[in-house]
Amino acid sequence: MKLRRVSPCLLVLLAACNNPPPTGESTGEATATETTGETGETTGTGEGTEPTTTSTATDALTDGTDGTDSTGDGPPPAPEVIPVLEDIVFYDGYAATVDEPIPDGVIRHNNALVATRFSDEMLAKVQTSLKLGVIVGALCDNYDRLGGVNLALVPKGAQTYVPAEVERIEVARFITPFMDMNKHPMTVPYQWEASNLVPILKDPDLLAEYDFWFELSIFGVPYAANEEVAGCAGRNDTQLGTLLIQTDSKKPAPEFGVLVPLAISEDFNNYAEGASDELGTTRKTVQFELPADTTNAQLVLITSNHGANAGGEEYVRREHYVYVDGEMVLQYKPGRTSCEPFRDFNTQANGIYGPYPRSDAEWQSFSNWCPGDVIDTRIIPWGAQSGGMHEFVIDVPDATFVDAQGNFPFSLYVQAQ
């Protein structure tokens, strides 16, 4: 693969069994699907162009194969669940990096970001289909926070690295619930379909030059919990994080031989210098190059809307328009039909959920995402393309960013065959 630079699921089952949710409608669903149509058509049964959930984290990480392998040459190998990071403690994201114990093989870049090399033994277990799973455990942060999973391409043999100095792509994003560590459920599971990572992880050219490191990020702040949660006085640990990979041979792996990392959690707003094409607009243009003609390509996009001030972007659903080479390839408006499926994970009283269930209309009137849910990974099919320069544009023309607050963290990469 060419890297193009720009000028058995025991842990999940235990998490669900040891922390059963209260009675009610919530089943722990926290999933995302990929975009499959050139104008934003999605899998699942949702309406319009909005991605929908397809299965729960526990379902997706425990189901078996269908009895045939992806090549048709014989019985498939057994599904594998690979623990990548287990019960990592995260700390105050605003404080100096702590010097607390961390498991062998794990490095702490800062209090909110850890990483581990994806070992040869782990890599050998990867089959043709892949799902990512994250379990977040409650410690001393009782607010909703942003988390994510990244894949870093680190020079072969390096024992550590500086994130800003290597190529990285964001492969999953999520929002933690409001959690009181003394109340059940004490964990929340998340799951993403991520088979598009298989051709990256298995590519011999990349493997000859790089080691793959998986990063888990959970930004937390303990200050409110220090006062409001029993047992949290004076503490700065905020969450527990576990990262799992489930892999099987149900489907053939996607075929891509070119990876073009373009952006990872870049600022996207209308008030900060460099966060958009020009101040006062919420439009971002990215120029990139394909090294050669391709028979098939796709763009992988993650955005989420933040800004919790009065009138902030977090509470207003906006139309997002995506163009490639002047042609609109996706239109979407973030937000679920309802956040009620995640209510039971929000064990700390908060103003988002309130004391009583909300109607679908109420949720759709203000919520861009649900505390306890994933942020969708949007895969945009692009088809056959010519080599050379291309232009990506994302535009949210109605965004206002009241009082110059808020942000739409923006991640993007391209895969080509």
C-alpha cells in the first residue's frame, strides 16, 4: 500500500453482566454504520440520510460466523476478540501528565491519550472483517466528555513517538455519559464496524515501514465530581478505558492499496484563524493528491458538533454539505431520533436527560448527539478516480458559533484501490 502524505468477547460480556442496566428500554446500544451511497444513503433502517444503529456492542462482539469463510475454501477460522488496551485509567485532561503506573507496553502521551503497539501476535489474528469495541468505566468525572480511537503509523521499531510527528487517522469517536461511579451501570459499551481498517493493517508495504499503534483518547475533568460524587474528593482519575477488536471471516476484506491521511481532530469553526477557509464562514477546503488512477475510492469522515454555551452549536442541528471536486457527495444533519436508549447509562442527574423521558420531537429539537452514544463514522463512496489533485469541501453554512464558542472537530482520510 502507498501512504500518501499531504503538502471470545469475555471483557464485553463481563462488563454487561457485572453492571446490568436498570429496567427500562435501554439495552446498551451504541453503534454506528457506514455511508453506502454516493449522496449519503446509509445502511440500516433509518429515515433519510442519517446513519442508524445496527446492533449492540455485546451482540456485535459475540456473534459467530455463518459457517463459510470469505474465500469459500473451507471452514472459517473461529472469530477472535483481541484485547488491545485493558482498564486504562485516564486523568484530568487539563493537568500535567501524571506519573502513575501503566501496563507494560502502553505509553501515556498525556492524561487523556494512551497508545500501544499492535503486536505481530495481534496482527496475525486479524481476519477479513473487523469491529472496534470500547468500554468506558466511571471514575471521578460525572460529565459527558469526548473520546476516540486513533491509528498511528509509527516508524518500524520505535519504542515511543510524538503524535504530532507521525501519520495518524481517527477511526472512532464517542461521547461518555454523565456517570456517578457509585451507581449502576458503571460501564458503557460502544461498537463500530471498521472492516475498512483490514487492508491497512494487512498491507505489506506499510508493515515493512511502520508499526501500527492504537490510541485511545478520553478527555476528562474531575472538578465537579470532586464536590458532587461520594469518594471523589481530592482525586484526579476520571475514567477507565478498554479497547477491543473483534474479527471474523464473514465477509471479504475491502480492497484498498492507497491511504491518504488528511486531517485528525482539526478545529472547524468560523472564528479561529485557520479553522475554516476564511473567518466568518464554516467552510473547510482540503486539497489532496491521488498518486495514480484508481478503480475505486472512498472518503472516511468524522465530525461532531460542540458548544455548550447558551445558543451553542451543541444544541442546534445544522445541515452539513460535503463536496468532492465540486460535486456534492453527502448531505447530513447530525442527531439521533431519540437519546432515550442511553438514558440508563446516565447515572448522574443532568440537564440533558432530565428526570422524565422526552419525546422524539423534544430530542430532535436540540440534540446533535447523545451522551453514551457513538459519533458516526461516515464512509463516502467515491468510485473510480483519476490520479492527481482533488478538492474536498465541507460546508455548514448556517452555523453561528455564538460568542465565538464551540467547535466541530474534523477528521478525514481517503482510501483508494
